[in-house]
Amino acid sequence: MSGVLYTREILRLAVSIPHQQRLDHPDGTAELRSRTCGSKVTADVIVADGGLLKDLGLEISACALGQASAAILGDQAIGKSVSEIERTRSRLAAFLDGTVETPGDWPHMDKFTSAREHKGRHAAILLPYDTVIAAFADAATRQDAA
């Protein structure tokens, strides 16, 4: 075991989460909780024509790993489609599981290397992505109902 789970880089990211506010009139909203650790993430999204994320609001109650993950997502997600976010989430999950050696193209994803051997923490790291993906799905459902 590498020993250090909460590295200095993880802690720096954890205190730098962008978009940490709920949106007043979101197109979609989701709130998910990790059954393994109790972390909770709420995400509001505004989706532009063309399906790209226009605005994001996050409310995070998570460990430093979940917060660091939310910081990376918040920094990179604006302007991305749900499929791009899904691909990023899948690549990160494969990296955490050891299936692939690199976590993908988004900056700072490699900071989760120390968490790879801590399987119980993977859900907290993936939770922000799952919540934003669910908020996109809620936006699509609302649009279909309108």
C-alpha cells in the first residue's frame, strides 16, 4: 500500500471546487448519495441548445476525494456534452479499477492514483460525475414532458 490516501494535491483540489452554488432555474437537477461512504452530491444543470452544459451548480457533502473529484468536474464540464462526461467517468472508473493505466485527458485526474487500491473510496470519487449525468437525464425528461 502506498499509505497516503489524502495527498497534498487531493487536499488542494478539495478546497477549490468551482460552481459551488445551486442554480435558481435549472433545466435538470439530481441528488445522489454514496451507499458506501455517505457522501452526497446535488447537481443543477442548464443545458444549451446542442446538448452542451451551459451552467452547473454543485452542492457537495463528501470526503476530500469526492470534493477533489467535484473540483475537477466543475473545472472541466462546462461546454461538454453528457456523452463526453460519461466517457470521462468511464475512463476514470477504469483507471481506479486498474483496467487502464491513464485516467483520461482532463487535468489532475492522475491525482487519484493513491486511491486506486482503496476500492471503498471509488464511489465517492465517481459520485460527482454520476450526479451530473443524472441531472442531464432529468433535464432531458423535463424537456420531453414540455
